Amino acid sequence: MVDITHKITTLRTAVAQAIVKVSSNETIQAVLNNKVPKGNVLEVARTAGLFAVKNTSSVIPDCHPIPIEYTGIKFDCQEYCIKIEVTVKTIYRTGVEVEAMHGASVAALTVFDMLKPIDKNVEILTVKLVHKKGGKSDYKVAQFQKLNIAIMVCSDSVSARTKEDQSGKIITQKLEKLGLFIAHYDIIPDDITVIQKLISDHCTSKIDLIIMTGGTGLSHRDVTPEAILPLIDRRIHGIEEAIRSYGQERTPFAMLSRSVVGFKGNTLLMALPGSTSGAAESIDAVFPSVLHLFQLINGFDHAK
């Protein structure tokens, strides 16, 4: 199965539809009046659809077992067809599109099976996904592609070239994969004065987002939070909590990180861990949803 451990848990919704065509309105009337020999078509199909949704991962090899929080099945009996609509919701790391379509498919097959003794021309016309919501696909990152972003690697060893930079590279890769542009990439030592000077220079040149990696631990040289806290006008504790909560689900050492996030003027500052995994997980935890902030700051002009 596809690895989804890097994804965040959100409310996911999917709506699927199946259409069963019949040859006459007499078939529809038999369904509505409960005159079909095999029993109550709609109730049996509803039950079959519910079972199908909950057991999708047992039938479709690459589907993950998912905690299904809600399934709703509706029938619309028209003159020559029965429309089946299946809505599925979960709070999880991956979507429920296949679950909804599986439920619609099995409900349609059940209708077909129950009607074939009285209608030899019954057929299933379509099974399709109507709507889905939840996860990163909800965020239209394209509107933020004009953001100017600076990456700052804060590390004595990387600055001295005794250690190779990995965390800055992984952050860059993840942001570029989202279609975002990296305007500046700097490697500097763990020095409060140097960090503050570079941040001020970037803010003066109207950089929208500065992401720092490194210096958020608890060694004597980890000074990134001390450097940026005096510069922040508005601290955003919720983003910091989201980063630590995401990391804590993966390693207990995440609680030792001192990630700091906030605005200096209209520039968003984010101080992330220096480890490769910590930096990558921090980006996964809050992007692309964190970009919504730029819609709130001074009516950010997406076309600039």
C-alpha cells in the first residue's frame, strides 16, 4: 500500500453515484410498492452498500483500512432508473473516494440482482465519483506561486562545511513540489546577531516567508528561537502546536523541539528543527494549509 504516514488527519468526505436502468415504469412501481419477489430492494441494497463501504480494504488490495465515521445512502427512483448516492465521511489521513464508489457499486449490483427476475433488461449504467473534500487537494497552491520564500539553514557545522546540509534541501524539495518559489537560500552559523541581521534584510526586501531550520533544540548553541522571538510582532502558537503534535505522533523527542512561528510585519517567520526528519515532518504538518495566512494579511495580492 501507499505510505500515508506523512499525511495529516483531516475530515474527508466523498460522494459517489450509481445509476441502475430498468426497462419500464412497472419495475419502478414494484420497487416502490415492495412487490419484488426477492424482498425490499432499497433496504437490502442499503444494507449491502453499508457493508461494502466498511469492507472496502478487504476487497480492493491497495486501499487502507479506514475508520468510517459516517455512511449515508440515498435512492432516487425515477421513471426508468434508480439513482443511488453514497456519502462517506472519516477523520483520517487518506480519502474515502473508493469506499464511496465501492458502496455505490455494490448497492447497484444488489438492485440488479433483485430486479433481474422481473426485468430481463435491467442494467447498471454508471458508477462515478461526484464530489470529494478533505486533505491537501482542497488547497489551491497555484494562487501562492508568486510568494517570495527564503530558506535559512542555521548551523555552525554546516556553515563551517564540516557537515552536509540535508534539512534545508528537503524543505526546498517539498516546497518546490508544491510549486512554490525559493528566492533565497542561506547557510549561516548559530549566532543571534547573524540570524537577526539576515531576517531584517529579508524583511526589508519584502520576502513573504522565511523558513529557518536548525537551532531549535536545547544545546548551548541552539539560539534560533532566542534570535527571532524579539523580532516577532504576532506569534502564532497554533502552528507551533500543530508541528509539535504531528512530530510527537512519530517520535517522543519532538517535545524537545522549540519551533517558533510568527509574523514580523507581513513576513511570516518559521523556525523549524534542524534534523532532516524533523524539518520534513514540520513541512508535512502545516503545508499547504499554512499558506492561507497570506490571504488574511493585508488582502494578499495573488497576482503580484
